[in-house]
Amino acid sequence: MALHDAAIVGYAETKIVPKSDRDVWELGAEILENVLDRTGFEKGEIDGLILSSSMTGSGNCFWSQTTADQLALEVDFCQTVDIGGCSPVGALARAAAAIDAGLCTTVLCLYADTQSAETNQRQRHFQGEWTVPVGLMGPPAAFGFITNRYEHQFGLDYAMLGKLAVAQRDHAVLNDNACEKLRKPITIDDYVNSRMIADPVRLLDSVMVCDGASGLLVTSRKNAERKGLTKIVTPVGYGERTTYRASEAIVDVTESGHMVAGQRAFAQAGMKPAEIASFHPYDDFIIAMMIQMEMLGFCGHGQGCDFIRERDFTFRGDLPLNTGGGQISAGQCGLAGGGTNLIEAVRQLFGEGGPRQVANTRNALVTGIGGIPYARNWNSSVVMILTPNG
Amino acid sequence: MTTINDTLDIPREAPKFRSFSKPFWDGTREKKLLLQFDPAVGKFQFYPRATSIYTGRRNLEWREASGCGAVHSFTIARRGRPPFQGKEPFFIAVVTLDEGVNVMGNMVDCSMEDMKIGLRVKPYWHALPDGYHILIFTPER
């Protein structure tokens, strides 16, 4: 797959809010209008539509074609990607693949979910039989297992997790699209002393479910050149792994599929972790970011706390981290939330970070995490490396 | 000291099993822990599936297991949905059974001080509606 033959020519993002009073399709329409405005494309030039998963859309098994109809997009390629929080980054990879295969030329990747206002999910999964009866309430408990296990195997300095939480919060303060309720600075003490949700997972480890939308307009590089678009961002490396170590009964929950997905992405991009200019990992819980640092090879397995101690994760630092605040400090737009850090990475590479613009825009690394399996780590892991390429 | 709920007073529903997991739940009627075993590789698996996680074949057997093992990890649930809501906090443990699978369960007769990774546990069968039981764990003493 010639991933780098695809070009992101525009992005858009709504304000992230709790309980949106605007319909999910109204948010989608805002994204469509904004990417048309900023790229100069006409609606009729969009011939592909790829949606992320959406809790609001989950009651409709015709979600992508229904949304195409609502937005009056006549397309030659139409699908929803359903790998949870990996869906937005996965959608970009699928857009590049579809363009490369000649199935379409210009794809709107649309990530829209109003989960807090309207969730329609009725999942068919293992939980009803195996985890609901023990009172397990979703991801926080699963990350409680992961965190306790990590501490048992390697030791854990919670102040270092707090350092990541503080850096992200400071970024959210600078992000006008972040959920207003979260735009207040916090300290490491605030993090450590925040109340337990599922020990040792704290309130300030966790995302708050919100509503919002974002999207990318992706076209062939050739088309971008033909139209004289000089500001583009190109995917240069991608890796994806679902159900890491599915054929083993017991897996080390301090490992994830990001190890194999990351190796593939770095090899395809011809890069090493030390070359990454800014890091935009999926953040449903703070410790997930540390585990990803280890799995991606920024540091060794079990050495995350030492690595965090040595580095500066602010937008001015040596490894800027989720410079829009991440989902934890900007709010999680349901299953579209994987788009938040992706759009921020593209914004930074376009040089449009405003008061939080990073200095080094040679590249950015974005990841996804999707789905919580039974007594394992997480279901899907994706890794995408982006470069600006005008 | 915060006391932790042993979850025995929480009304739970009868199991919602699938065609391929019914033998597990039928076993609980007699307080037997039945696990799927793949004779081709000599390994157990949990939770029950329609296929061997090892080979993709369906030649699985049901074998009775001890239900004894050691705590692999755990969390203290501070929030729950009904019927657990208002009954927090309670333990959810992931136990590595001696048969080599991880199983989740609540804990009975286990204090905050008792709980640690590596704690040896044994089964405590708690009654559910319709004659079924749920596997809970209790420290081996």
C-alpha cells in the first residue's frame, strides 16, 4: 500500500461539549462545511465517506449510508470503521487504501458522536454473561487491573502519571475546542489526591464522556498537486493489530498490540522513536499513554516512569504530548474521540496550533486504542505516523 | 478502616448463556467448575467460546477444574450499575486458576489488608436464580 500517496488537505473540529443540544448530523454538517471552506473543494468532488464508530449511530446498521444520505454525499466508497477508539485513525488508513486502490479519489473521514446526549448502543458481547454479574463497570475497572498488575511487576510512581495529566490539562487550557468544564489547571497533588473510581484508577486518570465531531478531507496526492494545494499532511507509516495474543489464555496486560503495530509503522516510515517530534497517543486513561511509550520503543518495558521523569511533555518541551489536552482534558467525544488527538496532530503539522504551536513539525505520531476484552489489555491498537509534505 | 462488601447481598440475575456456554452454567447447578479443554494442545481456555482459541478447531472437551488459584490482579469497584449501585466498594479479582486460565470474580471473607496479587484463593459458590451458581473466590486459609 502506498500510504504516502494520500494527502490530508483539510481538517475540522467542533467544540467538545457535555450533552450536546445539537444533533449528531448537525455536527457532521458543520465538519463537512468547514472542510469544504478551508480546502476550496466542492461537495461533488467528495466520492468517499468513511465514518468512525458512533454510540449515537450504533442503533443503525446502515450508519454510513444513512449519514451519506443525510449529508447528500453521492459516493463510490462508503463504510463505517468499527474498531472502537481506533476507528478514526483506522478510517484514515482505509481512506488511503481506498484511494490507492482507485476506488475513489477524495474521502471525507467523519468522526461524529453524541454519546452523552444520545446513546443507542445495544451491544452483543461477552460482558452480559461474564462481567456484568461481577459488577464490573466498564473501562475503569479494566484499567484498575492493568495498573495494579503494572505496579506489581515494575513498581509505579503515581506522580509521574500525574505529570502527564498536568501537561495535558495545561494544553486544554489553551484549546478553545476543549470542554469548558475541564479547562482549569491541575497539579500533580490534585491528580494523586483525586478520588478513586476503581482502585488504583482515579478520577483524574479517566476521560469524561462528551459530544463532538471532527473530520479530515483526504485526497490523492496527485489531485492535491493538481489543485495547487501546498499545505498537506501525509500518512507515512501505519500499523494495526486487533486481539493481540488472542491465542493465549493468559497475557501480560502491561503489553499491548502497539508493540507490533508500532514496529510496522516505524519500519514503513523509515523512522525511529527518537525522531518523533510530537506524540499524540490515545488517552482513555493516563497509564495507557505510559504503556504506549514503552510499547512504541520510546523507552524499555517497565521503564515508563523513568522516561516520564526525564522528558518535558508540554508543547514547548522535548516531546510534546497531546497538545490539545487529549481526550482526558478536552473531553471524549464517544467513539469519535479517537479523532481528537488525530486532528490536533494534523493541526500542528499545518502550523495552526496557535498559542500551543509546537516548534518541531517534522512529523507527528498518533495512536488509537479500541475495545476492552476479558481480563486482557485492549482489543485494538493502531499507530500512524504523519509528516507535512507540501 | 473501610469495610468492603462481599457482594452476597446483591440480587443477581440468572445467567444469560449462549449455545456453546450452556455446559458451563449447567455445571454450576452442582457447584462444578467446567472449563473448555483443547486436547490437541493440552490447554484450557476461558471464557467459553465456540472455537478453540489455540487452533480454530471445535474439538473442545469440558473438564472439571478445581477453581483454586492465585490473584493475578484486582480492583476495588467504587461505582457500579444496579444492582451493584449503592453496594460499593467491592472487589473484582482476576484469578489465575491452577489450570492456567484467568477468571474474574468477587471476593468473600477478604479484607482490604488480605488482598494482594498472589493471594491463594479457592471457590465459593453463590446461588443465583433457577438453581445456577456464580463463582466467587475466598482466601485459602
